[in-house]
Amino acid sequence: MESRQVPDLTQASNMSSDEASRSPLAGELLDLYVAMTIVIPLAFLLKSLWPS
């Protein structure tokens, strides 16, 4: 009969707390902020060029 190891729950909670302790500009949020700084001004520019 095979025995399987159960994952340690303390390691899982440590991983999530490490991810939560990162700065808000890390990873995907940085991509979102960069996309917003490009898309929003572009939208205002295109709206100003659109005929009324």
C-alpha cells in the first residue's frame, strides 16, 4: 500500500502571506497601471477628435 504525504497547511499560509506582503506595484497590478496610463489618455484624445 502506498502512502501519500499531505501538504503542510502552514507552508500554504506562509506563501499567501508572502504574496500579500509584496508591494501593490508588483506583478500584474503594475501591468494594469501601465495599461491605464496609456489607454485613458488615448480615449480622451480620441473623444476630443470625434465630431460632435
